[in-house]
Amino acid sequence: MSKHVCDSEFSWCPSDARVDDFYKLRIEDLSPTQFAVGKAEIKVRAGHMRKKLKKDPGKLHDYLRVRPIPIVVRGDKFYLVDHHHLVRALYDVEHKSLGNNICVYVKVLANASSLEEVYFWKTMHERNMVYLFDRAGGGPQQPKMLPKHIKELAFDPYRSLAWIVREQHGYIKNNAPFSEFKWANFFRTRVLLDQDILAGKHTFDDFAFEVDEHGRLELTDDGKEVVDEVLYLASSNEARGLPGYRGNG
């Protein structure tokens, strides 16, 4: 499927790429700008992609075509500044069959080739194009510690929880920078998800849900208990001010 992208009319993204232009790139050439993703969202997205791929490879190609990956170019580096979950899910689906030849469409948001490294990262931070907190919410970390490949992103169980809560209308989907991470960190300081550690259930990702091959997520009984608790917390006054807060209405 992704070979269709690689064979498309779009050219490979060059170091002098123009802002707002569209190109193609291999996933291995994309540098992440965050440390973690949510396992639940990855598995659901990957399941949906496998379903499209099995039904008609062209459907997955069309899906990717209308969801170009936003990037920032700096010399021979191409920084992925959004859609980390989409790219990671595509990698998980395709890497066994395509290896390093998985391609995506990209849109250039900025070309920062003229900036020295220290000013580059300062600008990236000011424009909310990098998230320097790790899977446990620790940070900010040094940019040099960022993963080099999308496959190296760690799973943050609270990011899974935040996404599931949003999918259950606990808060409204919005365009605020790093919205789900803000909710994840809110839950991280208030809900102890390793409460079952003595029973061998280490994190929310381990015990709370299952995702089938078609991307259908089902909460376990323990998962439902946690999500119900967190839905109540998300509607409380304590969460007021977080992006997408909907209150008790």
C-alpha cells in the first residue's frame, strides 16, 4: 500500500523545502518531537488501518493522502510535529511487510535550516511544536534525548486513559496544544493506576482494555471502574480550565 505513496506524483522532501508545500518522506526519516504516545489509541488506529488495508489497499492510501503529516525542516532533518499516533500506528501495521520503505505524505509548516540548534529548539518550544516530558510526566527533558525513530516512542498509560475519556465524551476534542497530555498529567496526579500491582496488573495499559484486530476497544471490568472514576473527575470543578472541559452539563 505505502508503495503507492512512494510512487506518487509528490517529490521527496528536500532540505530547501518550501513552507506549505506537500512532499513525501519515509517514516524512518521523520524525527519525533515527543517522548510518548498512548497505547490504546495506537492499537485502535492500527486496527482500523489493517481493516482498510485488507478490504482495499487504496482506501488506506486515500486515508493517508488527506492526512498529511506536519513537519518542520532543518537541513537534512525532518521533524514530525503532530500525528505521532497516526505514524506509529502505520509503522506497526506495515513495518513487517515494507521494512524501511513505509512512506507518508508531509506538509511543511516551517523551514528552520538557517537557525542554530539552540535557537531552533527555543523556537520549537515557543511555537508548541515540541513536548519535552517523558512517559512518566517527568521533564522537561533535553531535546537531544528525544527518540530518533517513531518505533522508540514509549507508552504512557495515562495518555491512553486521557484518550479513552475523551472518546467517552469526558471532555471535548479541541485544538489546544498537547491537550491530551494535559489531561493525562491531570489524571496522573490524582488517580493511582498501579493499585493492582500486587495482583500483577502494573498499569492501565495492562489491565484496562483489549483491542481486537479491527480496532474495536473493549474495557475490562477493572478498566470500566477506573474510567467511571475518571469521567467523574473530568467533570469536576477541579478540572475546570483544562482544554475541552465540559463540566457537568
